[in-house]
Amino acid sequence: MEEEEPVSPTGQYLSSSVLNVTVLVVFETSIPIDDSQAIAALQSIFLPINPRFSSIMVRDEHGVQKWRKVQVKLEEHLKVPVFPQGLEQYDECLQDYITRISMEPLPFRKPLWDVSVIKYPTSTAAGTFVFRLHHALGDGYSLMAALFSCLKRVDDPSLPLTFPSSKPRRGWDSFLGFAQELSYACVNTIRDFGWSLMKSSVMEDSVSAIRSGVPFVESRPINLSYFELSLDDIKTIKKNVNGTINDVLVGIIFYGINLYMEEVSPCHNACKMTALVLLNTRAIRSYKSVEEMRNPNSKAKWGNYFAFLHIPMPKCDKKSKGDTVDPLDFVLRAKKIIELKRSSFGVYLSGALLEMIRKLRGPEVASHCMLKTLTNSSLAISNMIGPMEQVEIIGHPVSGFHFMMVRAPQSLTMTIVSYMQKVRVAMGAEKGFIDSSLLVSCMKKSFEAIYEASVVDKENQFYPHEHEKEI
């Protein structure tokens, strides 16, 4: 009998009686789907990636949760829904289907995943694959790396996928610089850890147009929508503000939410709102092979290695000369807050505290603490990188894809992924409470305003006297 692998602490938190989180990954194809090879592909490509895809959660005689290998009945994990005939496009049917499966918990009596094959065209795709994976299997880094290992490049299937590179974080130039950074980090850590404790216990965000505050919001239906941005345009803003792509994207989201709030709740400036930005805590940023991730000594280990950054959401700040708002201010403030958070070790202390609670009081109590962290905030933001080239899934070219965390106790979750020089921002919004169409429109307006403001601001830096003459 194979040795049973213990379920990680975070895996226990995310699969408890109080918190049961699933990840949806939606691949849109540019040709109609032929599912005749689906079972064979799952057997030969997907299952071998990690033993957890062939395992169920069990408790041993001491009550410890473990992964136990079982025989997988693949026909139970492959779903091919049937929609009404005669429609030209099936966007509404697909939305209703995704809403339904996002509300259904994955059964623990079998391995915690399934795949839906949507053989109907929508306005954006000829067909759709929807992977549903329990968060206890791994975090976004692990699950996306697993799925990427199933994909091939369209231009040359023999070549590996390539991903956008990221610059390493700035180091210390001298001992004095190290001492200054260390003292700065200590102050930030104390402040950040204390604030995170309060936000995870007694400090709750206001009920607002993006936070209904209703009990068990994780069981309510969601609408899944998205919009796309040019990665080159994002890089232009990034260069002009001397920030990172994450700074720009978070700033766009914050300003877009402010625009939405102005539309539906003009007096929203009194609301306290916090975003939880999910942070990969591995000491590496690029994807590694699934073989390397299974190595216990790898820096990119498989599992759930993430933490929450509590980011207070800035409110509209009117300029002194009139009632206009500077959209770029949202990016600059997001950049400043994220820099402060990244110079803190508060997230690691919070993780250590959660593990101490688990050991002393059990995983259910620790899971309840994580639930409060999510419930007390207004939204979660998760960001992943995707392939730079077009890829295919069992012979079907992928025109676009996105992912979403579902059954999380929040009215709004936003995820970001790059693919083929585009950035797709997806939104899982509480159905009947958040107007998804209006929110998408506000996000697009936010990007356009920030892009225009960044270009004008850069021109003002280069040609200040010419602009003064024009005025």
C-alpha cells in the first residue's frame, strides 16, 4: 500500500465545514471541441501530473487528514452538458451553467476535480473547457502549472511554453542600506501584523455596493465576467509611473470600483473597504516543471503557499482646483501601499499564528480564522502569469482563458492572468447584488482614464513649458 500523504495545513483550512473553496479555470477554444480523446488525455496527461488528482481526503485513526490513492473513474469526472438546440450563441446558457457548478461543492468521496466540455459556441469562443479543482489540491501557482503542463504551443508543439520574465527585487547596496531597510521592515511588520490581526477578527469592512455583508454569501450564485487589456499598454503606464505591473492593475481595479460606487452609491466615501491581494510566498516567481514541484526540497514546491496582503482601498480624492479626480493617483497610492506591505514580514507572522492556532485548537478553528479574514474584507485579488505564445489543449487552439475562486465568502472576487500579450481580468460577482455589466464598463473607463493620464503626465514632464503656453 502506498504511503498516504498528509493534507497540508492550508489544505485543511480550505476544505473544512466552514470554508470550502474551489478554483474554476475556463479555456476558450477557437475551433469546435471534439471530445473523443478527452478520457484518454485525462488518463495519460492529467492524472500523472500529481498523485492528488487520483486521491481522496480521509482521516486516520488519530483524526489526521491524509491523501489516499484510489482508482479514478474518469467518466465521473468528465461532464458534457446538453443545452437547448437552435441558438446561434450560447453565452447565457454557459453563464447559467458556470453559475450552477460554482455553487455545487465537489464531493469528497472521489478525487476533488472535474472537467466540463462545452460543445456550444459563444460570442467569444467556438467551444469551452471548464476545469473545476478544489483549492485543497494546491494554490493557483500549483494548479495553473499543472494545467500548463497539459498544453502545447500552437507554433511548435516540441518547444516549451515561455512566460513573461520579472525583475528580481532590489537588493541592498551597503551595510547602511541593509540596516535602514531592516529597521524600516521591523516598523512596518509591527504595524502591518497588528492591523492584519484586527482585520481578521473585529475590524469589518462596511456594507457597500461591492459587499452585501449577508451571511453565507459563499453559497449565493455568482456572475462570471471579464474584460481584456493590452499588456503593452499596461507596460506603458508601468514605465511612466515607475512602478510594477501589479501596481498598475491594482490601481485600475481600485479606480474602477470607485467609478462603480459613484454610479450606484454616490455617498460611498464613508465606506471602509479593504482588498485582500493573494501573495505567492515561494522564493521563486517563474513556473517550474511538475516533476521539480513534487521534489520536497524544491523552492517551487507543490501545495498551498500563499498569504493575504490587506490593502486599504483608496477613496476618491478631489483635486484642490475643481471637482475632477486624478485617475493616476489610484495607481500611485496602490504602489505606495504595496511597497509598504512588501517591506513587512507581517504576512509570515500571520501565517505562523494561524499554524499555532491549528496545533493548539485544531484545523476547524484555524479555518474559521481564515474565514473571518475573507469575510471582513470587501474583495480578493489574485494575479497569475500565462504563456506568451498561443497554446492548444488536446489539439484545440486556446483563444483565451481565465480563472476564478468560487465558494469564497465575498461578494466580489477578481483574478488577473496574462496570455499572448493581453491581460484578462475576470470578476466573480454576487448575482442580483452587483451589476456585472456596469462594473466591467467602469473597469474599462478606469483603464482608459489612467492610460491617458499617464501619457499626459509623462508629456508634461518632458515638455512642461509647451504645455504652459497651451494653457
